[in-house]
Amino acid sequence: MNKLFFPLLFVIALSAGAQDSLITNKVDSVSSKILEDLSIQTKSYENIHVNFNFTFKNESQDIFEEQEGNIKIDSNRFRLEINKQIVISDGINQWIYLKEANEVQIMEYDAEDDMMSPNKLFTIYEQGYKSEYIELKEIDSKKIHIIDLFSIESNAFRKIQLQIDSNTLQLFNIILYDKNGGSFTYLITDFKTNFEKNNNNEFLFNLTEYPDVEVIDLR
């Protein structure tokens, strides 16, 4: 599984906000109140559809990558599309389609697996992070709250920066900093909620749409 899949779902999870276990770890009351409001706002949505621009860079390793993608989340179902792969779950099964290889891996959906469950990921950052309010900054004519999350214990990311639109209480940009000097940036270009579900088949992988696809069934 490439490095984009886990950080992307982790990022979308952040939009679900905080619960009591996270609030007790807050460094200041300002960040606590903003994240609590973000939680209430986001949990009121029936579903979420996000378009994003993704950038991964590591200057020490001379790496710079850019991609565009989108994800739809509806309860425990989701569909993630990026340049080289599609990841789909209907809440029972999960499909990972690798475009260049024309290969799909099928596995059972595990609601307890942090890498496979948006529901779990909606609250994953409650564990092991404390927050600090940095500033209110104007970006692209928007007033943006800047909040940093710092890892309390050993974690995949040493710091996460949340940039939250103060008007809409929606995520604007998220930057994850790993321990190896790399950063994953997700600039949200479109954030839709409560979209009309015209086609539930989008949460299923239809083999007939992918001629000669190689199927690896891991169930």
C-alpha cells in the first residue's frame, strides 16, 4: 500500500473533530474550543465529499511529489480516488485498485483497523496528541485558525498542523510532519457535505468496468 493511503484517511479523519479524551489533552482553552466546535459541526454532516491537492516533500532526500484526489465518506463506506489508485469500501469488503498494474486487492473490511476504517480514523488523533493555538491568519482572503497538534508518545507523525476556516468551521489545509523530515500537505479545494446519494454502487468495485484486471482475493 503506498504512503498516500494512510495519511490521506488520517487527514480526512481530522475533520471529525475531538471528543472528551482529546479535550483533556489540550494545552490551551482557545484550541480546545475551536476543535470542540469543529467536532460538533462535522458530526452534524450526513456525509462528506472532499477534493484535495496533495504534496509530499522531503528536502533531505530530494523528494517532491504532487497529486490530486478526492474522497467520499458515508457512514462506514468510502471511496478514495487518487492518481494511481482507487480505494473503496462498502463496510463489508474493501478493494484497493492499482491503476498502473491493473490489479485489485480484495480484503475484508476491518472497522477496528486504523488504516481501513474512516470511523476509527475520525477519532484517531484523540490518542497521543496535545494542541496549541498558534494564530489567526489571513490566507486566500479567508481568516484561518492555525492549530498545532504535538505527539505525546511515539507516533507516525511528530506534529500535525490544522488550518481551519474560522467562518465555515471546516478544514482548509492539513500538514503532517513525519519523523524523517518529510511533510504531507493536503490543501482542501472543495468541501461538500450532505451530498445526494444517487448511486450506491460507487461504494462497490465493479469488475466489469476493468477489463483483464488481475484479482488478488485476500479474504
